[in-house]
Amino acid sequence: MTTQELLPIVAEQKEEFLSDDFASFCPREEERQIDLKSHLAQVVIGVRRSGKSTMCRKVLREANVKAAYVNFDDERLAKTQTSDLNNILEALYIVYGDFQYLFLDEVQNIEGWPLFVNRLLRQKMHLIVTGSNAKLLSNELTTHLTGRHHKITLFPFSFEEYARMKQLDTQALTTKGQAAVKRELNTYLMNGGLPELLIEKDSQGYIMALLEAIIKRDITSRFKVRYPEVLQRLATYLIDNFAQEYNATTIAELLGVSDHTIDTYCGYLQEAFLLLALKKFSYKSRERIRDSKIYVIDNAFISNRTNTFSTENLGWRLENAIYIELLHRASKRFADVFYYRDRTFEVDFMVAKDGVVEELYQVCYDMTNEKTRKREVNSLLQGATKFHCSNLTILTFDEQETITEGDYTIQVKSASQWLLN
């Protein structure tokens, strides 16, 4: 595309870039990770519609710096080639004048973008880059931007951020106030934390369009998927069966393809941040690679779909939300999250760092049934003994207590307070 052809696109995107009033927008914790003084490219990754672009625009606006913006997730730029990037840069200078900061939004759509970014970094340009595909970005960053980038992962709204946007009084001590927190948690478990869903009335239409964009644009087109209908059916199956152990052989027989195809396509769904894999804890790397459970990046994808047979099981929905929050918290201190299962017991979540198990968690929506209570407590006690861990927690929807068994103490906490803390 010529510079003249690009000028109206860049000018229109500038209006979008400058249009929002961010005063009412939710501050994101990840904003503090963006270092505008750094000469490293600030690379923000995450699922589509998690708020990457909004957060980056907010950071630039509040810093009051001279910045330019180009969004490659624009059908008019769909056929952009590497050779067009310099014309885009020229159009940006014409529209914006001089600028020291450049925001490249959804840059993974353009082949050869790392070389362009490298050139701008050598020219001392401050860059913010967003993308919605982990593999493409990580491979290209490793190859071309080793030591010249800072990666930030953005998830959809946590429950704490969701509550803030709902202007919920999370410190309320009254019965009415505490009931309001639990009511909103129940809504969050059903509807998820994608920012735009807080104001979008047609949640099903929104999610279906978002799924189509992820599967067709971020995966099928980009990776030239040979069996797109299998990819679609696999995504549906895994979302319907979230929080369960993944077995490629069983799914391959169901969908009529090879184990290899299933593993490859499941990897694509994870790279596009739609699904998350939780590895089984083992001191043997072979077992950590082989066994995993599949979770969904946001609860909104679980049931806001047509022809879905996904369970309304609130226990699994709570488990999904807890895993995402644990993943978020653990990543900030370079720890890892696992699950554990053997023939005698299962631990929902284990947090480990440098091979040392630091925390064990069970998630149980309702523990009032004595059989359920005994199962959850015994699983934690066996895990504590096996892995020499004394930091033991059971997260429930509503219950709170302290359980002492022998040398171990188990904290039973309400999920709302744990998520908000």
C-alpha cells in the first residue's frame, strides 16, 4: 500500500486513539509493569478483548507523551506486507508529526514485524507492542528481539477488578453488603471478566463473534489449519469439558483424526490464549509434559455459546476462576502452578517454586456434606505429608473456618474474600 492510501486509515485510527476518556476505566495492575522510560520494547500479550489496547492507550495518555498508534487488526490493513511498514511509518509522521512513542497494536498479523521493531529500537524509538498469539510472539521475540523486549501478560478482569468496575463495597461488614459481594461473585462465575461484557447486552453474540475471530483469524488463517472443522469441534469439546484431564487419544477417536493432530490443534488453542493447560506435578519432566488438565481463559466462554452442552456446575466454574487467579499471582513471583493426582488422592492446585512445593489448594463450592468435607481435608493432609508443605487452603463459595488435624492447620476461606485479597 502507498503512503497516500494509508493516510486516511492512520488518520481515522488516530481519532480512535484519542477518543476515550479514561477517567472511568478500571486501573489494571499490569499498567505498572509498562516502563515508558525503557528502551526495550514493551510487549503486552493476552487473549483478544482482554483490554490490552485500552490499557496501553491509557498508560500513554496519562503519561502525556508524544505517541502514535497503528492497529493492525483492521481489515483495511489485512494484506499489509513487510514492504509496507515503512510507508505506514511515513504516514504516521505525516498524521502525528514528531513522536517518540509508537504503539503497534495486534502486530502478530504482520509477517516480518520483529525486524521493523528492531530497526525502530535502534533509532531509540520507545515501543509498545500488543499481540494475541503467544507462540508467534515468543518465537519471533526470541529470534529477533533477544534481550530487547519486556513481556507482560494481561488476563481478563480478575474478580477484584470486576468488583471495582461494579463499584462494589468489598469492605462491607453488614449482612446486606456481604450478600452483595457473593451475588456478584456468582454473576462473575457465570459471565466471566471480559471487560466489554460488563456493558454488552448480547453476551452470546459477543462471545460467538470473539470465538470466530480467535479460531479463524488467530489460528486457522495464521497456521494454515488443514482441518478447520476439527479445530472448531475440538475447541467446543475442550470448553465443554474444562477442568478435566486431557487425553488426546480419546479425543482423536471421537473426532476421527490422529493424536498428533489433536495435540497440535490443542496447542494452537493455548497459543491464542483461549485455553490454559495445567500440568501435573512430578519431579520427572516426562510426567509433567505428558499429563495436564485444560481450563478456559475466562468463564464467559463456558456457556455464552450456541449449542453448548457445557455444565452449569458452579464448583468447576469456581475452580476455573481460582486457577486463573493463582496463575496470575504465581507468575508475578516466577512460581508455577500444578495439580496432583495418584490412586489415593488428588490436590486441585499446587504452587511450587524452584522445585519446592509452597502452597496446596482445594476448591470446593460447598463443603457442608460430611463426605465431601472428609475427602477435601484428607486430600490436603496427604498432599501435605507427601510434599512437606504446611500452607494448606480450602476455598469455598461461602464457608470460613480453621481445621486442625495433627501437625497441620487448614484454612477454609470464602472464595470472594480470597479473590479480593
